[in-house]
Amino acid sequence: MTSAQPSALFSGLPTGASSGLAGFESATNYGMFAPAQTPAPIISRLNQETVRILKNSPEVKSRLANAGIETVGITPEQIAIAVKSEMARINKIIQASKIQGR
């Protein structure tokens, strides 16, 4: 399990960190994005409806679980923080590895 926290989908499977790889974490986050300048009420409504579906649709939850995806449903502010954090983490890896573009 590469996420920081154990997965409900794979109960009993230890995380990398708990298996001796201190600080190891690699997770994929999925999100919905809208064009810049989309009015806040539209973003809010899209988020509310998406979270409602993720929480209340057994078919959607089952299809995602079958693909190994745990549904969470977070706020637009939380996904923005997650994206910025992941970009900063990857940037550190790129700089430490001295990876350069063409």
C-alpha cells in the first residue's frame, strides 16, 4: 500500500511506511476541475452534487472500488491544497534528481 494511510479496500495490507520505508508515500488523487474564473456558486454546486453521488450511489462506489479507487469527496479548497502540495513534492524530487527538460 503506497498511501500514507491504510486502505479500506485492502484491509490488512500494510503501508510502505509501516513496513519500514519511513516517509514513503505515493498516492494518486482524482479530482474534477473547471476552467479558471468559473463562478464560485457553480463550483460549489458541482462539488455538492459530486460528493452526494460519491456518498449515496452504491453503483458508483462499487465501480470505483473495483478499479481500486477509494471515494472520499472533499472541498474545492482541499483539492487545491492537495494539488499544490503534490506539485511542491514532485518539484523537490525533480530538483534533487537534476532532471531537465529538452
